[in-house]
Amino acid sequence: MKFWQKIYVFSILVFIIIFNAASIMVIERSHNRMLKQEINNALSQNMSIHSSVDAIVPILQIYDSIDYEKTVLTRIANEFVGKNNDQLVYLEIRDEQNRSVFNNTDFQIPKQREELDKLAVDEISYILRDIDQRTILFTSNIANINHKSYVFTYMIDVTSVYQDRVDQYQFFAKVDVAACFLYMLIMFFVSRGLTRSIDRLSQTAQVIAQGDFSERVRIKSKDEIGMLAQNFNDMAAVVEDKITILERNNEEKQRFINNFTHELKTPLTSIIAYANFMRTTKYNEEMFMDSLNVIYSEGKRLESLSLKLMNLILLQEDDFQMELHDLGAIFAELKPTLSVMASEKHVGMIVECEPCELLVEKDLIKVLISNLVDNALKASAPQQTIILRALWRGDQYILQVQDEGIGIAKEHQDKIFEPFYMADKSRTRSSNGAGLGLAICQSIAGVHHAAIHIASNENQGTTVEVVFTPGHPKGGIKE
């Protein structure tokens, strides 16, 4: 059973139970009140008869005649009945021998009268009896006249009270059917409306389960369902982001594997080809030296590739010992090597450094600077200039490498930190590059909790900045 059907069925059951119970209570309370009123009226009339009899007792004591007593009592009864001839009232008077003195009933009075058992003088008892499809209220009391006991029974037809209750139940049955039908109709639309948002949530969840993580629930209500929908959308957004990250990581891993396989295959193919050539060809010193040079060059390329891969693996660890070092001193140690590299390409090198002490791992910072400068040299043409500087910018310390080279196209700038990614494959391979330099630089920056920013335009040069954050426990700065 669906949720809206449960709401629909249970609400109808609750409505029927409460509505019927309340209506029955109202009808029964009204009936009991009317019946009690009739009983009180009957008792009052009985007491009125008893008072009339008590008023003539002194006169009856003077004459002390049974016939006279019966005549007087009959006259009193006729007068009382005459006054109430517009009502269905009856009166019976019996003497000590249970003989009828007066009786105007139009029905058969039962012979067994349990209300008369143990009836005391000056006490009124009453009972309801069903006689010939009528309900009669009997009220009885005993009056002593000249040492003789007379039983006065005042009776009233209360059938109308019970018939009124029946009429009320019949009317209520009609109202009940109409009210239940109307309530069922209203609750159908209400339950469907209340659960429509849940249906949308369910449908959206199914769409997301099928792989469309961009699907969202479109609910604008501010109630609990609206809050649930908002939380669901937030959850879906987080899941979509996580899935996107996982997909991107998987793509990067696949590219890494593909690029690594390709980079590994190229030098191995050259080594195997030249080795087989030397093995199957007669010795020729010049050809053999050329082949050995190729084998040596490709072997060194494999060695460089393995060292860089090892650096990437080691940089995944987080147990580097950070110490305070003067960046100017590190620049001074690297400057001779960097100058030789620049002079080989006929590129100018400018080194500038504002004083600062960094909490760093010295060897990693050297690798970072060397790789950034090496990339700048590969992108530069002869007679161009590379600037290596370190400077303060506000409260941040910036390590900057700027060149005047060929630059990086916009479509490549978001991928250049991926391992083996090469924007210009021909140029990179010609300089024995494998596309790992910037990936290593980013990992080193991550170890120091620094950020790398690149600004580049084609044929206008590239500026790489490594931004160190002051006060960080693993990338702290001390002026």
C-alpha cells in the first residue's frame, strides 16, 4: 500500500470512529436528558396526587366509609386525568386487596409488579416497561387512609422519547453517509497533494540512481517536505561533486597509465631496435657508436623518468622535516647551476630575492625551483630572459619564475599539472621531457601548503607563482 493510500485509509477510519462516537454520545445524552425530564415530571405529578389525597384524609376520617373513600378517590383521579387529557397519562388506584379503585389505562398492566415489592409508605418508585410496542413509565407510591393502604400508580407514555432517539439515529445515519462521502472525497485530494512531493523525491532518487546526478527535486514549499527536498538536493549536489571528482581522478589515472605506457614504450623501442641492429649487423665503428649513443640517451631518459616517478611517489608521504632556511641562500646555491643551464640555451637569467626565512624542506625547494626554471628554459628562445625572484606581496611571500617564451594556450592551462600531460609534445620530447615537472612542483607546493598560480598567453610568456601562507605550521614565514 502506498503512503498516500495509508494516509487516506487511516484518516477515514479515524474520522468514522470519532465522528460516530461523538454523534452517538450527543444523541444518547440528549435522549437521557429528555427521559430524565419525563421521569422527574412523572414523579412530580405523582407527588401532586399524593398531596391531594393527604389534603382530604381528615375528611375521610370523619366519615370512615370505604365506599365514600373510593368515591372521593375516584373523583380525585377523574379530576386529575381530566386536567391532563391532552397528554398520554394514566392513573391506577388499588386497595389493600389489590382491587381496582380507578383505572383509565388502555393497555394490560402486568400482573408482576416488581417495583411494588418492599415499597415503603411515602416512597415513590418508578420503572420503564415496554408494552405493546409502547414504552410506559410507571411511578408508584402507597397512601394510608383510615388505616388502609392504597397503591397509586401514575403512568405516562414515553414512547415519543424513544421514537425521537430512533429518528435522531436515522437522521444521523444519513448525515454520516454524506459526511463520510464528502470527507473521503476531500481526503483523496489532500492525501494525494501531501504525498506528491514525496513522489517527486522518489522519482528524482530513481533518476539519480540511474546515473543522472544532475537531477534535482523542484519543491518550493517551506514545510518539512520542503526542508527534506532541500537537504536531498544538497546531498545530491555533494554526491555529484564526489562522483565528478572520482570520474576526473579515474580519467587522470587512465591518462597517467596511457601516457606512462607511451613514454616507457618510446625509449624501450629505440633501445631494442638499436640493440637488435647491432646484434644483426657487421661491426662498423661509426654505426656502433651512433647506436650506443642512442641507447645511452634513451637509457638516461628512462633513468630520468624513473627518478621523477620516484619523486612523485615520495611526495605522497607527509613525514618531511621542515626547517627554517633563508631563501636567498638557496638561490645562491642554485644560481651557478641555473646560469649554466641558461647559457647553454643562450638565455639570460636574472635572480632577485627579498630577505625571508621559510619553514621548508630544502631539497624539495631546490627541486621546485629547478623544475620551474627548466620549464621556462624549454619555452624560451635564444636571447630571451628568465627572471627568478622572491618577493613580499602584502603578507604573502611569493616565489616567481617569469619567462618570455611561447606561453601556454588557454585550453591547456587547467591540465598542465597532470602527470605526463604535455601541451607541446614535440617540443617536450625533443628536450627529453616527460610532462612530470609541473606535477612534481604542485606536489612539492602541497607539501609546504603553498599554492601555485600560472598566468600565461601564447607567444607572450608565462609567469608561475608559488604563494606561501604566513604562519602555517608547515609553510611558515619568518622575516
